[in-house]
Amino acid sequence: MLSFESVEDMARRTELDAHDLKCLAGADALLSLTGRRPGAVWAAVGVDTRPTRLLRAARTQEAPVGFAEPEEGSEIAGDYATMGLTLRRHPVARVRPQLDVLGVSTAENLRVHARDRQKVMASGIVTHRQQPSTANRVIFATLEDETGVVLIIVWPAWRRLSARRCDDPGCSRCRADGRARKACRRSWPSG
């Protein structure tokens, strides 16, 4: 197993280019060498990945830069911005207490307890949205929260659906209210 002293040491020994270093730093893959994403990005930018043979042996001697501890929301937004996912807490879980006060159900709660035609509210990150040309201006969307997904249908007359930015940059969320439709209560194996 390889052990690296610094980001520069890793870059030199593995012959990573500047793009690879930027991707690794942005994806939080250098935590063991730098601590947090800002330190990793700083260290990655400081590595000259095109040194001459003479400079290959030289090392940059620089005092570590102290960055403020990033807030959880910033780290989650950074994960989504660089990788499209996070291994940290789901973004909707951060605002679940406020959603509970508003009566917004989780995807799991809707799956288990919602009755056909019951008035419900759901909230989540919009992961998919389509408006097929044959659907007569109907939008089909998928909302994802910390417990699962909710499929929603937005009829043209119900354009109250508003996807807007949440408090964290890069986080697109949506709240929808309407009626639950239980299209299938029983399924059979195919074949």
C-alpha cells in the first residue's frame, strides 16, 4: 500500500496531472492528506504537474493554510457540485424539522400510510423531470428525500409547482402538494 506525505508527494509519485488533482480535491478524496476540501483544493492548485527533470526532485516548502471549518451544508453542496451525490447526510434531512412543522410527509411515510386520493405534501430534491411532447404539457418529476422517492405529476392547471434554490448553493428542491394516487395495490411476478 502506498503512503503519501502530502498532495505534492502523491502527485509526483503517481504522475497525476492538474485535472486529476482538481477532481480528487473537489471530490473530498484527499481528506487523509489535507483535512478538508478547501485545504485539498489549495494543496492541489499549488502542485506544478509539469516540472522539468531538474525540478522533479525539488519540493515546495510552504506553511499550511488554516481554513475555517466548512458548514455541513457547504460540504454537502460541494459534494453535489463535484460528484452529483453525497455520502454525508441527505440535504433534505437538514431541513426535516421545518418540513415536519409544515406537515410535509417523507417519501417512506407516503409509501406506507397515504390513502388513495388523500391530500398530501412532499418535498425533496428534483432528481428527474420530463415533459414528453405527447403528454399535453404534463410534467412528470421525481422528488428524493432522505427516505426515498416520490413520483409526482404536474398538470398544466397546477403550475403552482415551483422549484427554487434552497439556502445551500447548488441544491435544487421542490415542495409539491396534491392528492396521493395508489395506482397499484398488488403486484405479480412476471413470466
